[in-house]
Amino acid sequence: MNESGIQWVVGVDAGGTRTRARLADAATGRVLGEGAGGPGNALSVAPDALVRHLGAALRGALPPGGGTVAAVVGGFAGGGPGGGRERAHAALTEALARAGVRAARVEVRGDADVAFAGGAGTPADGLVLIAGTGAAAARVADRRAIRAADGDGWLLGDAGSGFWLGREALRAVLRALDGRGPSTALTRRVEALCGGLSKEHVVRYAYGAEPVRLAALSPLVVETADGGDGVASGLLDAAADELTSTVAALDPRPGEPLVVTGGLLAPGGPLLPRLTARVSALGLVPDPVRDGLGGAVALAGLLA
């Protein structure tokens, strides 16, 4: 509660790329402040770094010195049941203390929970699909994910994700270079990144850093497809097929909510039209949201 008597809530969306926090009026949802910090995956970010990134986001969202809030809900990539949730809760509690935030209630959710809650009307039951650096879907009941599909990480899954598109782009270039596949305009786009046009250059680039960086190639695939390249367009079609299969694995019911988010499916996302066309056969209409931040605030409001 601030000096004017407005009850505050805080929502946190801690993803694999960045962490965002939002301060809002619990009664109206009116945004009072926002802040951002570094990556917030509860499983892959070191605890000290996770606390720092959360703290930076919280300090940006709240007035200097913090304040008292009715509820805080944090949605974390890697924050599902098990070790990730415990690590996330410990880091969030420490970050709140360092930022001078006194919270009556603090709750940690998975990223699927907060993404789904961001849908129209803050739905309680339905499906959520996230496709950004990684990809995962979940069935949500009573505002909690109860069943998941994919989300298995870059090595074993995340089919149709940004990483998946980047890897498939490099594979298509390698096939074009040695004659196993058709020529593609992706070759010249990749040449600029790899410092040369040879299989050795491409392979060295692919193995020269953390695998997840290949997700940064996904915009090149989109741009090349927009330029009329058949191979790049085929990769986008294949990604949409994979994401549709992930949703179908959750036994969708025609007409139920399907909230979608992530860089590939948020409003204006490059795969949204393709996915919309495909899931219509399942009786579903995607409800795209920008991220999980609005859902985290909505859940904090309900918690308050």
C-alpha cells in the first residue's frame, strides 16, 4: 500500500533472455512502473546472477526505496515443480528484500502459467503455446499447468523454436554447399555470419559458442522467406507443423482457449499466421499475447 492508499501488486516475467517486472494497481491493473534485467531462467542462471537480474527489474519498476505490496507473482522459465521452483522462490525472495520490497504474499509460477493468464479475460482453463528461443505447450487447469508437451531443451526438443529454425537453416546451407539439397538464399546470409562460404566456416560457427545462440538466426530465416526463398519458406512451414503437433499432443477440445506467446507467436510474430491456419483444423483460434508479464500481474491481483 502506498501513501495514497492504492494497493500495489507486482508481476515478474523471468525468461531465458531477460527479466521484466511490473508494478500495478491491484484494483484496476493500471501500470505504475516497469523495469528490466538480465536472463531469469531458474535452472540455467547462477543463483547470484538470478538475484541481480531480478533486483534490477524490481528496482526499475518500484519507487526508490521499494515499498509494501499486497502480492508478488513471478513466472520463471525453468520454474516448474522441482528444483527450478525452489531456486526461483529463493532468488525472488532475496531480490525483493534487497530492493526494499515488503510483500504480504509471494508466489512462483512456471512461465506457462503466467503466459496463459495473460489471455483475454484471464482464463482459468485451456492451452498455452510458447515459441521463442525454445518451444513448449501446456494444458492449464485452474490457472496451473497440469500437463506439458515438448519444452525438452535444444538438444532433445524445442521443435519449431527459434533455436530449431536457426539449426535447420545451417543444415540447409550445408546441404546446399555439398549438393545434398537445393540452393538457397540462406547461403549468402549465413556467409556474412560465418566469415566465409564453406562447410568448414559454417561448422566452425555452429560449434564455436553456446548452441542456444543459433536462435539468433531465426530472423534471417524469416527475412529470407519474405524475399521469396523456397527453402526458407519451407523451414517456416515445418516449424509451424511442429508447433501444431505439440499442441495436438495435449488433446485439444474445439473452442477452448489457446494462448500463444514468444518471439515467434506474439502479436505480429512471423509464425502466427501459419499456426493460425493449422490449428483451425483442431477447432482452435490462437489468442496471442506479448509475453507473460500481464498474466503475472493478473495472477498477483487474484492472489491479493
